Amino acid sequence: SRMRIVVGIDGRKGDVMTARMLRRLRFPAREIDLVHAVSPVTWWAGDMAVSAELAQETLDAQKRAGEQVLQEVSERYAGLAPRVASSLEY
């Protein structure tokens, strides 16, 4: 049976190396899931007062950066499985 491969993506050199390795190993994957994790900014009570707008802007910027990383990396994984999906997790 065909397998499902889940790859953690962080936007570094390892993403490229993993794609190369999977290409060489030729696993019979039916699906590859590329996952990038975003750690939402946590504001501590002792921090200076931060507006909700600034916190939302920071989270939006993290989301955009994560989506950009996934888009760039997913091109390297194209063709390695019938289905290559990407997701941004928090």
C-alpha cells in the first residue's frame, strides 16, 4: 500500500535536503503533507502594554511568512506523490 509522508517545514536548508532524499528513496507515497508551524506571539503581563492591533499585525505577518515558505518549498516536492498538500498550523 502507499504511504503518507508528513514533513515539517521551517524554511531552512533541511527542507531542500529532505525533498532530495525523498526523490532518491522513491517511497511509494500517495500523499505528502508539508506542515509549517507558527508560534503565536505571547504577551506576558510584565511586558509593556501592547494593543490588540499590534498583536494581530504580528500574527498576520507570521502567517504571511509561513505561507510564503510553504509556497516556495512545495514546488520542490511537486511530483513526489500524486498529492502534495501544505498547511500552516499554530
